[in-house]
Amino acid sequence: MKPKIKLDKIDRRILEILQANAKITNAQLANEIGLSPAPTLERVKKLEVSGIIKSYHATLNNEKVGLGVSTFVMVSLKGHNKTNIEAFTQAINEIDEVIECHHITGSGDFILKIIAQDIAAYQKLMLEKVTNIEVVDNMQSLVILSTFKDSKVMPIP
Amino acid sequence: MKPKIKLDKIDRRILEILQANAKITNAQLANEIGLSPAPTLERVKKLEVSGIIKSYHATLNNEKVGLGVSTFVMVSLKGHNKTNIEAFTQAINEIDEVIECHHITGSGDFILKIIAQDIAAYQKLMLEKVTNIEVVDNMQSLVILSTFKDSKVMPIP
DNA sequence: TCTTCGCACCAAATAATATTTTGTGGTTCA
DNA sequence: TGAACCACAAAATATTATTTGGTGCGAAGA
């Protein structure tokens, strides 16, 4: 039996705050939501245990670590059958530079997000690892020129 | 003068660990990288101050908070001039459901990532907020059917 | 080569923070 | 009405972060 969780206004506020800043102390968080530390912590733990909060991550400045190029890649497979899809996703999973892989509607089948040092490294990566995945029919790269928004805060309904 | 930062193997390991799990304690982190807590903390602080670590975020389970639909949207503007681009990015910035906005090469001009409760909410959002941005010429929605990879860990070169 | 400086580190003390415990009031349901 | 259950607050305790002082090593200059 899955425990049905309903979020009240305070829970939603907690989620909003922790998405924006996971490093806030429990005391500060308590203060912001207008409760004392004990029940605040209880709520956070409950959100974690229930799986509503999945994980916590540090976000890096990609340029500063030497990752200057990000792209989206639209991929079509040779066939849409389960075997090919599994072969593809498995191959993708082994490539660290592919940080996202989504199955989508529309003309293509998949959209990937890929990170690389520069265009040269990107080209090398594509040629050596991505292009020669057997089941891939066709690919189109969209290079990100600049990013205007990259929010880590989902709008909780 | 920007302080040129060079990362050694230990720094890269720290970044890798904190990207995967920002909630690790300093003592645990120290243990994993084979240093004592003091210099470990020093390194982390240095990475934060230098801006290599940008921020820390909680990641949610979108389905569990009632956000069942994610899409990519390819957008073409009526003209590629600076004025139109600024008008567009500003309009986009006010829509919480648009969590990413990138300027890209290729036939379209922008790619957006949008989150909504369900298809009905998505349609409403598009009709009421996105479609009628004045400078938008053409849009194509790609609905995410499933996500096979969504890594928060960048491969540091 | 010798000396000195500065850096990265460790161990241990201290400060801050998380977490647990205990008790209270309000709400629901039999 | 009253029993059981929550959600909460205050305060005690445990855990963790942070600071301090001291050591050794490597690089730069005499």
C-alpha cells in the first residue's frame, strides 16, 4: 500500500526553499516557514522518506570546470521496437558525457543532452562513441549558444 | 584579476561526490578522498568561493508532486534581432513552468523545457502564456514519454 | 647547499547545528 | 464525553562543522 501523501502549504514552501537552496540550516528553514526546528525537521524527513525529495546535488559552473559546450541531439532509431530501444539506452548509459536521454513524441525518437570541453572534444565524442551505436539511424545536433534560464525549482501545483 | 584555479585529482573527486550527493557530511567526504576533515572543508570552501560550485539543490520526484508532463519546445522567432530575443527571454522568465531556455544553432532559435501537471494543464499553459508571446513565429512541442537518463553529475575533464 | 617561506596537511579543541525527548493543546471519532 | 492521535514547542543531547595550533615538505632565493 503506497502511503498517499498530501502536501499542505507549508510542505510546498519547504520544497520550494530546498530546491532553491539545499544548504539552508534547519533552524533557518524553520524560521522561514514559521515553525520551530523540531516539526520542521520532521516534515523534511517525511518528504525524504516518502521519495518526494529524491536527492541533493551540487551544481557546478560548467565553464569553470572546462566544460564549454552543451548540446541537444535529436536521434532517430532504425526501428522503434523494444530491442532497439534497449540497445540504444544501454549504450547511452555508458557514455558519461550524455547527461540526459528522453524518449519523445514527434519525428525523432530521442533527445539527448550532451556536455563536452569544446567543439573538438564534442566532435570526437560523437564520432567515436555516439554515431556508431548500431541502432542509430539519424542524428541532428543543436548546439547551445547561450542559456537564459536553467531553473532548479519546479512550480509545485 | 580572476584567480586562476587549477583542480587536482582530489578536487575533481570532491566535485564528483558533491554532485552525486550534496548531503554527505564533511567527515564522510574526508574519508572518501583520504584526507582529514580540516583540509577537506578548506577545499570545499575554496570551490564554493571561486564559483566552481555554484549552488546546492534538492531534486524532487516530479510525478509525486503532481507534475506528470515534461516537454521540450522548439521555438522560432519572427526575427533574430536583439530586440526580439530580449522580448522573448523576458517573457519566458516570468513563466515558472518554463524551467529551461536555451538559444541554439539550427533551424529553430530556442529550445525550452516545460513542466506541467498533465496534458490539459500543459495545453492551457501554452495557449494562455506561451503561444501569445508577440515575437514568437512558430513552435513545436516534443512531449517526453519517458526519461532513461537524467544525470546530475558532469564528467569533469 | 642552506635557509626561509608558504602551503597542505593533521589532531584536537570549540562552536554550531541536527536530532531526540518530553510534554501540551487541539481535533476527530466512537 | 473522552480516548487516541497529530502537530507542535522547548529544552536536552548527539552529531557535525569549524577553528586553532603545530608539523613537514617543496620551492625560491642567498
